[in-house]
Amino acid sequence: MEFGFSYEKKKVIQALRYHFISRPEIKILMIMVNVFAILSAVLFYMKKIRPEPFLLGTFIWLMLMVSVWYILPYTIYRKSQTFRDAFKIRFGEDHVHLENPNGFVDWSWDKFFSHWIETPHFFHLYFGTKSFFLVPKDDVTDDMRHELRGMLRNKIGTRK
């Protein structure tokens, strides 16, 4: 299976948001900040604390959301040249072959990929916990998407 693609900024930003939100450390941090904000709001309402802890919790929550939703995805997008290139990708039995005008790379299924996830616009092929490659689903027919899902399940394993 082979097809060519390039990236759309809005869709890449959304995919990066999915990546950050799915990280366990971000999930734990969000839960902790939300618990602190809710607890401080309840205690403030009950007049057990002054307004400063409530305002601090609210500020921390807002900063966390702004950083995960806007700052991190836009920073990664701006720094990465990958999202501005056009690619041709071929999924074979033994490896994935990716090429662009600058060169090519072959990734062996069993040596390079740890897991994969599917989001509305992309397949995220993970090399480890933090590094991944986005394969857009827009330029692919429904039959090819179904075939690719099966191939990813067989070659990489179940989605995490």
C-alpha cells in the first residue's frame, strides 16, 4: 500500500493536542490541578480559606490548559520542518518506507514501532513514549484505512 501526503496545520495541531492530552504525566497533573482548584473553591465558599489559594488554583489550571492546548502544540509545529514537507509512504510486509525530496528512510515493523493510536485525522505511529510519526488519513480511501488498521494491528500490535 502506497500513497503520498502533506500536512495541514490545523489538523496537525489537533493531533499534537491528542498526543499531549494522552500522556500519563499530563493526565495526572491535570487531575491534581483540578482537585486542588475544586477543593480550594469549596473551602473558599465555606469561608475556611482566604481567596488567594482559590485564585492560585484557578491561575494554575488556566496556565496548564493554555500550555497544553496552545503553547506546546504550536511550539512543536513551528520547530519541526517535517510538517512542511510532502511525503510518499509505502507500507510493506517487512517495513515502512518513507520518502520525501530530501531522502528516504525504512522502518522495520518489529524494531522501530512500539505502538499506534488512531485519532480523527491521523494514525500516530509511536517509536517510543514521546516520539511518533503522523500518517494522515485524508488522502486514503476507506478501504485503504481499513486495510492499514489491520496491518498496524498485525505488525505493531493492539492500540494502547
